Amino acid sequence: MSLMTYQYSNQGGADYAILLCFLAGVIEIFAGIVNLGFFINFISHPVISGFTSAAAITIASSQLKGLFGLKIKTGGVVDTWVKVGSHIQETIWQDAVLGLSCIIILSGIKEKVNGLKLEGLEQEINTKAHRHCTQRKSQDWKNETRNSRERLKKCLFYLNVSRNALIVFIASLIAFCLDGDSQPFTLTGNVTSGIPSPQLPPFSTTINNQTMAFGDIINDIGIGVIMVPFIAILDDIAVVSSWAKGKSFDVTQEIIALGFINLLGSFFGSLPTTASLSRTAVNVSSGVRTPAGGLLTGAIVLVALAVLTPFFRYIPKATLAAVIICAVMHMFDYEIIKSLWRTKRLDVVHLLVTFFGCLFIGLEWGILLGIGVNLLIMLFKIATPTVRVEHATFPRGNCPFILVTPNNGMLYPNVMHIKTIILKAGLKEGNGTRPVVIDCSHIIDFDYTSCKGLAEAMDVFTKREQPLIFLNLKPKLITMIKSLKDEITSYDSLEDAEDMLYNYSKALQKEEYSSDPNDQEANLKLTS
């Protein structure tokens, strides 16, 4: 979001960025109120997974220069790795040692805590308690066992969730103790203190002694007015979906909340913002489970802006890079490929297109590319549904007919496909004479195009003098077809159509039998 804001507002500086934040908030609130969040339903899980995995790699790659103490400007994953590789000899070894040590410690604590089996430890405590049951009262030992178990769980829990804060505090303390003329680490540096005063967003500004009106600013920002809030919504929903773990959430609520965040933030000089993958990962890895975590974080940020900024300068950049890398490296979802390969291999295409698009083109364009490919494949499936064509025969009178069963609905994208199959079935499978029965059990709605297509098919069958029969066609759909075609043969079940098929078969047989009365051999074959 910061890169996009810079891209669309760099010609106007901070004023353009703040106004862009205000406009993004207004558009997002409007999108939430009119319930435009429904389009999120078109983003499949493989697309979200590809975006999340690519974002994890992108974020981790962006921290490499801080991890090795490199002073280079990078943009994108490929550019970052190329420049880090070409400037690796400029690495500040103290930063590299500190950063890699922090990664090892953070990863070690997480793996160690996750690897501990509390059940085994509890069993050991219970065993020791049982051995002393003869010396003390049983109830006292049960209480002591229960308390020991709870203390053990709390210790492990707090050790796990506080590891990020502990590692930053310890590294900052080391940097503070070593501060002097020869500070070995690259530090965060001075951070301006104080809370910004609220004021209206700049609807006009002055650049190079030239006054830029609101319309001029909008003209300069261009498509960014739409792209920034759109990508902010996509990013927010993608982050929420990736951490929801299958649980439901209110998309409209998310969009409106995001809009108010940007709208109010613009009165305090904020950039456009959205959900952050790296901060969400840090929150989750730190044990945050409720929205109260955001309230606490906001309060701490305000206090920090007021009184703690002088101490931030001692935080080593390598330590911050290590915390972020450890937080996002678990978000790379490689196991989903196995699941997709076993269930629906075509979905691997959505995943890979999104993943590589986000890596090599950009996160915002990558997820749009993934959504686009996903929609194209979905539209292709809608336009070419499965239509089953099979030969069938009624036992009574040995009446043969062709049964056509569309497995999906019938609307304008797939009318031509279904109509073509019906016509081919009547001509190829039915030899232009056998009745064609269309089972409409799966068709629940029509539009004008589908009614027109069926009416045209009925005209073709009428010219052939070949019956076209509809089964299980809902009354409202019959009414819609009759608005274009008065005559329609429809039955509620195949048994209801038996008499009609039988009579047609006998009439056809009689016609074919009498067509060549002198050919006794043909008549014998026809009779048999």
C-alpha cells in the first residue's frame, strides 16, 4: 500500500497522499454501504493462498537489506535478491550476526514450545503425586497437581507469546550498552515524537509556487483514486481470509471499518492503509485472539508517540527484520498444492498464476491476475456445462428415444452450447426421427436468450416432424417459453410421456412398414 501510494502521489508529496487516504476512505465506506463486498465471493481459496504465500516471500525479501545492514534501494522480489547478491560484500557483519541469531532464537523458542507435550508433563506430575498419596491427603495432592499443571501452561504460553517483545528488548538493551562513537549495529534512528493535531485533508495545495485545486490533484492521481481503495479492500479480505481458517466473517463490516480507518486517519496526516500481512502474522504469533488486541495496540502507539520515541532509536534494524521474517515465513502454504492435486488439479493453475504474478509483477496486479484467470475458467465452465446424452427405451412397445439431461442451469452464456447439443442429439443420435426428451430437473431459471434458443430448437424439430419433449419443467418456465412459442410438449415425469412416446413409435413404425409393401424382406426385418 505504501508503494502504491508513492506511485500515485509522488508528484504532490504528502498532501496528495493524505487526500488519497481521505478519498479511499470515502469510496470504501460507500462500497460497504451498497454491499459491494459480494464480489469477494469470486476470490477462491487457491487465489488467496497464492497471494498470501507470495506476500510472505515479498515481505521476507524486503527485510534482507535490514538483516545484513545493507544501505540499498530495492523494489520487488527479483530486484531485491539481485541487489542483495551484488552488494553482499558490503554486509555489516555485526548486523548479520545479530539478525541471524535473533531468527535462530525466535524459531527455536517456537519449535521448542510447540514440540513440548503438555500431556506427558502432566502425566509425570500426576505420577509423582500418586506416589505421595499415602503420605498426604489425596485431595491436597490433586489440588497441587492441578495448580502445577496450570502454572506450567502459563509459563510456556507467556514464553511463546512474548518472544518477539523479549528479543527486541534484549537487542535494544545490547545496542544501548554499546552505544558510543563506534555503534556496531544499524539502528532505527530518531523518531519524531508527538501526536499530530487533527485538521482537514488538503483539498488544494501549492507545488512550486503553483496552486493545485482539487480537480488538478484528482487529475494527477488519476486511476489511483480507484486502484488504491480497491486493492486495500482486496488486501484486507485476503489477509482476513488467510487467518480466518475457514471461519465466517462479515465482509461488509470489514470494508466499512477499513473506510472509517482511512477517513479518520486522513484528518491526522495518515497514508492510505489496509490490513498488514506482517503485522497480522506478528499478532497471531504473539497470541492475539480478539479485537481488543487492536485497541491495546492503538493505546500503546499513542503512548509511544508521546513519551517513548527517544528509546526507539536504539532498536537494531536487524532485529526488526528478524521478527518480521520469523512471523511471515510460516505463512508460505506449500501443503495446499498436495490437497489441490488430489481434489481439483485445475485449481493449481489459479494458485500458480496468482503466486508468480504477485512475485514478479506486484502484489496488487498479481491478485487481480489470479482473480481474472479464475473468473475466465469459471465462465468457461458456465458456458460449456455438461450435458448427458443417452439412448433410452420404454419397455412398453419397445419405444426408443433420446434422453438429454443438462446438468446445470440454462442462461444466456450457455444457451448456444446446450441448443447445439440438443440439435445434434436429435439428428445424429435420433436419426432425425426418434423423440428427444429433455430432462429439465436441474434447470431452475431462464432468461430471454435461453427462451429464444429453446424456441428456435423447437422450430427445427417441428420442421423435421420429430418430437421434442420437456420433462420436469417448472410452471413459471413453461409460461416464459409460451410467451415466445405457443406450442410446447411438457410432462411432469417420463411415465406421463409414455403414452405419447408409444403412440408416436407405433405411428412411425406403421409409416415405415407401409412405405415399401412390396419389399417383404424389409417388412420382416422391421417387424422383428
